[in-house]
Amino acid sequence: MNIIDQVLAGEVRATARLLRDIDDQVESVQSILKALYPHTGRAYVVGFTGSPGVGKSTLVDQLALKYRREDKTVGILAVDPTSPFSGGAILGDRIRMQRHFLDSGVFIRSLATRGHFGGLTRSTNDMINVLDAMGKDVILVETVGVGQDEVEIAHSAHTTIVVTIPGMGDEIQAIKAGIMEIGSIFVVNKADREGSRKTVREIRNLIDLGMRRREENGGWEPLIVETEAVKGRGIEELHQAIEKHKTYLFSNDKGQLDDVLRKRATNQLVETLKDEAFKTIMARLQVRGVTIETLVQKVLEKETDPSSLVQRILGEELR
């Protein structure tokens, strides 16, 4: 079988090689992704975002175990910071998910941010599509944990889970940069800590403040779940909350699922367009002996500013 047939058949090694090539931006993967795309759209994607240290990996681990007990196959994409030495994901093998390594029904892949902001990587959506085509029932995506700018996951997931813990001030940070607006479910993890009820109340107050606009745009009221992930407490309630949101999306007559899918498709199209446009323009410039370094040098020497330089390049290339 060729690699396309192998991925569609759920072959782990072939899928792992393909995901590695996607992460390395190997040109030949584009034809494979095109062939796999018609086979996507069956998996349910759940995204986890939140500051570092709130327990996202442990929640993903516990939730994966819950889905496996239901005999559902699971794909896990975990975005980690980039190693300054190797360029790879610092946490690499996801040591907190070791129990799943020998389970053929769970596929785990770590990705390095490689300087990309927003919590995901440039390759994440392509990898989601590959795991979807592979036949995974549920795909869990854990973002890197960059803080209040981490909202891209809402454009990739059906259900977006914002994770916080008591005592970190995240309830105040949540007001900023749209974090409150992207959350389908809010998880207060490590709920045995002092201040848990206060955190829940403050998140509830912030949700209530935004409900008027939410009612105009579909009416889903975000749920709040308290968990102690390391002990497995609250995982059943979290699972039920995800299922409730899934039922809402798939049964609602106001086009909420269509809206989620449209945002995801728009995000993929825009990101792909930006990447391909950059590659095309740089390839044309390099033919003329112009590199990114020579362009940077012009800016450093105050010969021009970044905006004017980009406008000039686009003007020349789009004639």
C-alpha cells in the first residue's frame, strides 16, 4: 500500500512518518494531504488551552482514558515549547501520558511551536486532518500555554476548554484578549486548593456579563467544571459537559455547527494562503539574489521600514 492507503487503514508508523514530514514542511506532503482531505470530517476535536502549569496534560491523559473505556479511538496533539538546541518539542514524548504508549487505540504526537504564536503551530490543522482521516473518533489538542494570546484553538476545535487553577489570577487574565469568548467549557483544575469556589464564582460572573451577546449569537452558556485531574476527580463531569456541547452543536437549528466548521475552514485557508504566498514571494526574490537576511539588513540600516519594504515587494511581485 502507498502511504495514503496506509493512513486510511490506520497504520501507525506510516501516520507517524507523515506527521513528521508535515512538521518538517517537506514539500511532497502536500499531494498526500490533498488526497486525504476528502476523508476528513468524522472526528470530534476538543481543544485545551490555559496557562502553563494548570494541568492540561493531566486532563488530556485522563480524558483519553475515559474515551478508551468507551472503546473510542483517540488522537492527541500536544504543542510544546521549542528546544533552543534541537528545534524540537522540549517535552517530546509526553511523559505524563506514558500509560497510553502501548495502546494501539491512542496516537500521541508532540509538536514544537518553532516560533509560532497563538498556542498552536503552523502544522496543527494539517495534523488534525491526518488523524481524522486515520479514523480517530476523538482528537484532543493541547496548546502550548502561552497565556492570554492563545485563542487560535477556537478555530480548530469543535469544543474549546479553558483550564485554570485557583490562586493564579487567571480569572483576571481571562477577561483579556478574548479568552472568555472562546471557552465552551471552563475547567477549574486542582479544585482542592483554597480559593476554588472564589475562582468559580468569578468565572461565572464573567460568563454572565457576556451572555447577552452570546444569546444573540447562538445562546450557548459555557459550563464550569471543577476537577482534580491527578486523582481523576471531575473527569466524568468534564466528559458529560463535552457531550452536552457536542449535542448542542449537532442538534441546534441555528447553524452553530456550520459556524464552527466555517471558522475552521476559514482559518485553514487564510493560514495556508499566508504560508504559500510567503514561500512563493521568497522563492522569486531568491532568484534575483535577495534573501530574508538582505531584507532585514535594509531595515536595520534604516534604509527603509518593514511596512514600506513589504509594500514595495508586493507591488513588484503582483504586477
